[in-house]
Amino acid sequence: MAAEKPVLALTMGDPGGVGPETVLKLLGRGAEALEARILVVGDREYLLGVAGALGLPEPPPEAESAEEFRGSEGAAAVVCVGSLGREPRFGGPDAELGAASLAYVDRAVELARDGTADGIVTAPVSKAAVSASHPGFSGHTEYLAEALGAGRVVMMLAGGGLRVGIVTTHVSLKEMLGMLTSEAIREAAVVMDLELRRRFGVKRPRIAVAGVNPHASEAGLFGDEEQRVIAPAIEHLRDAGIDASGPEVADVVFHRQLAGEFDAVLAMYHDQACIAVKTLAFDEGVNVTLGLPVVRTSPDHGTAFGIAGRGVAKESSLAAAVGTAALMCREETGGGEEADGSRDEARP
């Protein structure tokens, strides 16, 4: 795969959001600017309507079959799933559009599972819109983990020179403290260690484990989670051969990663990670799901219903997501004995 561009299944996202616009703008850069060959999974007629409404280049042709596209030399094609018509329906959330966006994800999963696509890149969906037809939907990460039969998965944000995994994701701070266990930290760090080796080419990842309290609790002055929960997890990881350090003071650890001390940071909660990455790379941040059997990335932004249909959405984060997915596909080696052994020994 190193000598040729991987094939990526790129979902169109929520049709009422900025997904269709950013997909069209990305493809409008031309094949030479893309690091992968793209199978857009969505609705070509609807994309034609968006292109006409916003003055954007038309979408690529419909693929006669995804399998034939993979064997061809084509740069991009559309795998059509359903039909919403050509009239754009910007804004939302809308239940019908939410159901359509989930159907695109399901088709992309099929393409990755059967080997037609080397990886998946997902444009944003609306949790509220999808939940109207699929109750309990909490996001791409959890849905893809279930659909692909994965175990523990980790959300990692990348951009601005940072790679930051997250132990807990979309929960309140009060809930987060109850979910923060040594087991959860160990599992997340093990997944990060393996995936950094397998899909990012880091031979021996140096993972900084952030504290959760101010000053990493300052020896118990501001809480006991560092001593009671985080430090024992780090000790277990080190015993298993994983280069984990900490608990590190969270307001300093990202600066230290940028200075080259660490290959990645493991944050304890959502905003601890997101604030750092989005400050440095607001328009180029990438969300990576670690622990899936296939590569999956997405832009680090949402549907942006408020600006959908105005022609002002930037495709830079989507382009970064495609580039990151292409890199991961090229780097993937299967982990190796050292990575696999570390993962098994560190498992609780």
C-alpha cells in the first residue's frame, strides 16, 4: 500500500449540515492534492443540488460498483445510498436526514469490512437527528465500535503537533469522576500504545498520563484521584513494558509534548483534550478512533447547522482527516510482537 494511494470511504455526513459542502470543496482540490482515492458514500443527486446552490464543482460520477472502482485508476466516485432529491435542505436537526446520514455510515462499514475500502472518514452527523430514528445513538465512535465488533476504543484528537487520547468522553464532569478508574486508564493507554505503533509508526510510544485535579492534586491537597486511581494504573502499565509517565500536571503536559518529551498525552476527560488541540489547530484538528479493526478518522467539528448553505465552511479539517487516514493505512503493520505482548500483559 505504501506505493499507491489507499481507498477511503468518505461519508457525506448530515445532508443538512456542512458535510456535503466540505466534501465537494475537498474533491474540488483535484486528485493530485488528495492523499487517497475517495469513495464518497452518500447521495449524488443531493450533492449536485448543493453544488448548484453554492457554486461548487460537481461531485464525481456514480461508481458502477465499489469493487470495480477499487480495481480502477479513478480518483473519486460516489457510492449512492438512497435518494433525498436535488433540493438542499440546510439546517436541522431533521429526522429524515439523520436516518440518511446513519445509512451512509452503515454502507461505509460494509465497504471497509469487505476490504473494498482501506479506511473510513466520516463527515459530521447530528446526534439529535440520528437519535430520532436510532434511539440511544451517542456518536460515531460508539456506533462504529459496536458495528465493527471492537472492544475498547479510544477517541484521540490530533493536530497542532499534539496527539491526545481521552479516557472518558461525552459525560458531565460529575459523571466523569465516577467513571475514572485504574482499569479504564489502563485500557485506554494499552490501546494508544498499540495503535501508535501499528498505525503511526512510533516504535516505542512515550505516553504522558495527565492528572485530573489542579496541579495533579499536589500530593493530595486538591483531591485523591491521582494517588488512588491514576498512579496505580501507571505503575501497572510500566510493569507491562509500556512507557507511561505521570500523573502529569495537565496545564503543563501539552507544552511538554510540543517540546518533544512525549509522543502522546492521555487526558482524563473530553475538554481537557479538546481545549488544547482546538486552540492550536481549530481548522485542522482530526478525530481518530483507536482500537477499531479498520482505520477511521473524522474532522474535529460538528454539523455547523448555523452556517450550512452559506458557502463559508472550510474543508481543511476534512482534508486533514483524509491525510491522517491515508497515513494510518500506509503505516499499518499489524502491531508486532512487542506491541501485542504489552497489550496482553497490561490488560486488567
